[in-house]
Amino acid sequence: MAKEEDAGVHGGPIERFHEAGSCDLTAVGSLPGNWTHGDYVSAVAAGGEAAEIRQAAWSDCGKPMVAVGHGGGPPEHALEHIAAGQPHAAKADDSGSDVAGS
């Protein structure tokens, strides 16, 4: 029932990263409810310099907790595919043929 009640809150029922020590480029206390990454970046952009805006965009601030810590780059398995010279989007079936190219 709590999730249904939270669904109307800005940012919804999703648990988000709001760590004060990490999200200090703007006054996060002025952001609405369960603020999002976009809210944070927009607030920084409203009064920040280009370097701060970039830092805010690359931060985890306001992102869903399941996305925190990924560093904004490709996921680990994509990096493994790249290192092996394999296209990340293609998947092989049991016969070894490229499913994406079928």
C-alpha cells in the first residue's frame, strides 16, 4: 500500500540517491519530494558554471539506487564484449550464428 501512496510523490516510489555529502553542488533541500537526477542537474545548471553542470550530470545524485555506482559508462558485460572484439548488441544462438543479423 505504501508504494501506491508514494506513486504520486515527485520521482515516484523509486528509492533514489540523495546523499548530502555527494550531492552538494546545489541546495538539495529546495528540490521537490523524491527529486530526480534531472531535478538535480537542472538546479545546478540554473546557477552553476559549465564544470559544475558537467559534474552534476555525471553524478549519481537523484538516480535510482539500482543505477548508482555505474559511473555513467557502459556496463561491465558490454566492456567485456568490446575487449573481445564482439558487438555488444549481437547475441549468438546455439548454432553460433548471429541472431541480430538473422
